[in-house]
Amino acid sequence: MTGVKSGKIAQISINWKSASTDSWGSGQFGTIPEGWRPAVVTHGTWSGRDGGSQRDFILETNGNFRYANCGAVQNSGAFFGTMTYILA
């Protein structure tokens, strides 16, 4: 993950190597350090090519950063995305 901050706004880019294939499965990106945490629980979405996968990125106020698969069996390949949010 990489990120930038400007004032009370942050942007994080995720470039992940592999993912859970389970229907409604999930995985962890890690914990975001203080100073980078959001003011409220923040969600971002990722949609795979040809409807192959849909994932919800979830960044919690305690810094826990994870993803959750949405729906049927998902592909296990790499995925990426960017989230922009207001800092706490």
C-alpha cells in the first residue's frame, strides 16, 4: 500500500497479490497507523473484469483495513484500488 495526505484528506492505493476465493470470504490488508485513520468507517469498492469478482474495501476508525468478497465465488488473482477519505 502507498498513500498521500493533504490537510484532513488521505488517499491510499492498494495493489494486492491474491485474494480469498470464498463466496463472502474476506482478507486483511493490515492496520493503518494513527494519523492515517478515517473519521468514520469508510467503504470502497472493486469490481473485476467481466463481473469476475466484486470486493468491498473497509477501513475502520481503529485502523483495521480489510476486504470482503461480495457474492458468489471470486477469482484469486491480484487486484488494486484507491480510497480517498477524511482523516480523524
